[in-house]
Amino acid sequence: MKPSLLAGALALACVTPAMAQESGDHAGHDMASMPGMAAAPAMDMTSTESALGPYRMTRDASGTSWQPDASRHDGLMVHQDGWMLMGHALLNGVYDSQSGPRGGNKSFVAGMFMGQASHSLGEGNTVQFKVMLSPDPVMEPSGYPLLLATGESADGKTHLIDRQHPHDLVMELSMALSRQIGTRDSVYVYAGLPGEPAFGPPAFMHRMSAMDSPEAPISHHWLDSTHITFGVVTSGWAHGPFKIEASAFKGREPDQRRYDIETPKLDSQSVRLSWNPTANWSLQTSWAHLNSPEALDPDVNEDRVSASAIYTVPVGAGGWWSSTAAFGTKRLSDDRRRLNAWLLESALKPTDPWTLFARAERVENAELLHLPGGVHPTTTVSKLSLGAIHDWKAADHLKIGLGGLYAFDFVPGALRAAYGNDPHGAMAFMRLKID
């Protein structure tokens, strides 16, 4: 497939011009300068070096976050004129049904078009560009029904409760410059409008343990909601299996206008430490201060802390198993209240056609119950989702899948009148995947 076709279909961009060796340091050599290196769609991403450092490209996840080296990197990759280009697309057509007084039914389309482009500048320097687009805005401002989910606003006036907000059309538009120092070290600067600051695990649509499910986690606004930030600058240092990075970014969440590019502001900060002790593990802990994240509560700031562990291992011939355990807490500046969230999710691909996935969450939320006098007590809710998808190969690099999931929701007695005695949800979906 020619790069021009990728650009039109996927909003191109890229990877790195170096190939990593299978040594522990993954020291690379410049493949773009090798004689006879023409555009070829079938490149081995497991041995390709990251544009941000001397390690496998498969370690890179959303923004500048890490995942295990053993992860799969789906995408079409080509070389041309010293550039390495990669594209990927995933679209889900979903029918969603959520039970009870706060539930509802809706059909919608969600997904993403992704592209990357990177180029060696010589002397260990590399430039990388990323773009990611989403069809979410076409599902209308109120998003889709999702019991126990909260965050952002549909109209700039009321909170979205028991609904998942649509993501912006432009989910990422970023640039990174890196410099390799020796065989184990690199430094880099990443900037995005929008982009993702150094906080939390990879965003859920990029985690192997979550990407096959069309359902957003209810812990999203504790762990990874900053993945679309209109204004972020991150600097980082990678040393072998370790990385430390710091970000300045805009703390305010995206507004209800999903098609625009918002004015950047660097009024918030974060720090993240990542460690990949083996090819199968990726661990991180991070801290962030968000200045006025909610437009409807502009005087409230948040301090967030997260920790996560991701384990990924190959299974059989071409299969894999990936699991994520994560904890997040946020402290609200108005009443010093701490709200915690726990997540455990896993996905298993035993054979090429099938993927099974599951997620369990427990969240302390102060937005689900509104009492007279403007009181919002903390309630602890839980969710368990189970699902599966079967893919069929329709053409080279094109798969069509059919899947479904069922979610059990658990609420305390104070919320029973609002949710009913047996709150639950279900989704049926068809997927189009280009990789």
C-alpha cells in the first residue's frame, strides 16, 4: 500500500528510521540508508526501534506512555525518502442498551484514525509527528448511555452523568524531538495541541487489555482522561528500562465543542516514573496537579496520583494475553475530599479470530447522588463487564468483527431508587479494523 493511500485513509504520520537489535539494549542501526530499502507494507515492528529512545517501538503507547515490550503494534508501516510512516484505523458501530431509570438505548459510531511519521536528523536525533482523529463527535454532544460514568459536559451547563462523553475530533496532534545518548539513554521533548501529558497508564483505547471493548471505563476520569489535553509540553529521560518525565499542560478538560482546537495554556503539572523490568511488564506511578479541570466547577482544582502495572505475554501461534491493574486517587481542593478508583482488566486472544475481554472497577464518586442544598455525598459503585469479538479477514490488512459485552452494575442502597434493583448494560457491535 502506497503512503498516499495511507495519508488519505488514516491521517498519516509515523515511527522511527532505526531498527533495533535483539540485544538487551536494543541498539539500532539506520535502516533508511540501507541500499535497496524501498516502501514495504510488511515491516517487523517487534524489532523496530522507538523514535524516542533505544528500545523497541512496541514499548510506545499513547502520548509518551509505556507498555510492555511484548505488546503488539497494529499498523501499516512503510519507508519512503528517509521517513518511516505508520497508519492504523479502528471503527466500531455500536448498539448500546443500559437498564433502569437512568439508562437508555443508543446506536453510535466510535473509534480512531491514527498516523505517525518519524525521520532521522542524524547524529542520534529524531523527529516524530503524530495525528489521531475520532468520529465520536457525530454521536451528538451527550455521548452514549453508560451507567455509573461521569465527567465533562454536553452543553457547557450540566454535568454528564451515566453517560460517556464523546471525544474530540482531533484527539492528538503532536511533535517530538529526541536525542539518543550512547546505547541506553535518550532525552526528548514532546508537544501537543492536543496531546497527552505524563500521567497515568496508556489511555484505555490504546491498552491491549482494553482496546477490543467499545465501552469506556468508569474510572476514566481518575486514570487517563488527560489523554486529550489542549496544550502540553513534556520533557523526558529514558535510561534502559527506566524513564522519568515531567509535563506542563492545560488542566481544563475539553469543552463541549468537539470539532475545534482550543486555546493552549500551561497551568498544570505532572511527573511520571516508568519501569519495564522485563519484556512482559510495564509499571508506572505518576502525580498531577490540575488547575480548574471542570468548566462547571472552575474554582475546584485536583491533585491526582496513579499507579499501574501491565502484563503482556504471547499465547500460542500469534495469540496474546494482556492484563492491567491500576489505582487512581484525586483530591478535590474545595473540601479536601479524596476519591479513589481501582481497575482490573484483561484481554485474551487465544487464536487469530477470537478475543475475549473483561473489566472490573470500583469507584468512589461524588457526582452520582445530588441531595437538597447542593450536597453531593460520596458513593462507592462497582462494575463488571465481560465480552468477546470474532474477526474475519476481509482483505489484506482489513478485518471485520462482530462482538458483544454484558455489564453488571453494583450500587449502594442510597442509589437503588435511581438505578433499580438490577442495573446492567449490554452492547452489540461491528468493528472495522485496518492494520
